Amino acid sequence: MSDHLIRTDPVVELLLSGRAETADEAEELYLDESIPEVVRLAGSPMSEDEFRAHPLIQLLLARGSRGWEDSLC
């Protein structure tokens, strides 16, 4: 992983800063802190494909069903 990617990945940054102990915790914290950005993106003029392709939205959609999927185990 390149040094630039590490410095610009908010989940990795949360782990390296010690604000999160696990990747799961870091993802949750990042998403919680990003709610205003999600709202801004949802109200933007971008197409649905562009919206779904945004990294923040991809993470949100991927995590959205994890609790339900994990409860099946």
C-alpha cells in the first residue's frame, strides 16, 4: 500500500491514530462522522451510478447489511 493511500484512507487513518482498534470499529466511526457528507451526496446532482460509485457510499452500502448477515450465523 502506498504511503499516499495510507494517509488519505480515513479508515486506515483512524486505525493509525489509535481512535479505533479494529477495522470494523474504524469503519463504523468513519461512517458515523460522515453522515453530513452522505446527506450532501444524496442531495447532489450526480447520477445514481456516480452516487453508488462514490467510496463513502460503497462502504455504507457494504456495511448496511452486515449486522443482518452476521445475525444469521
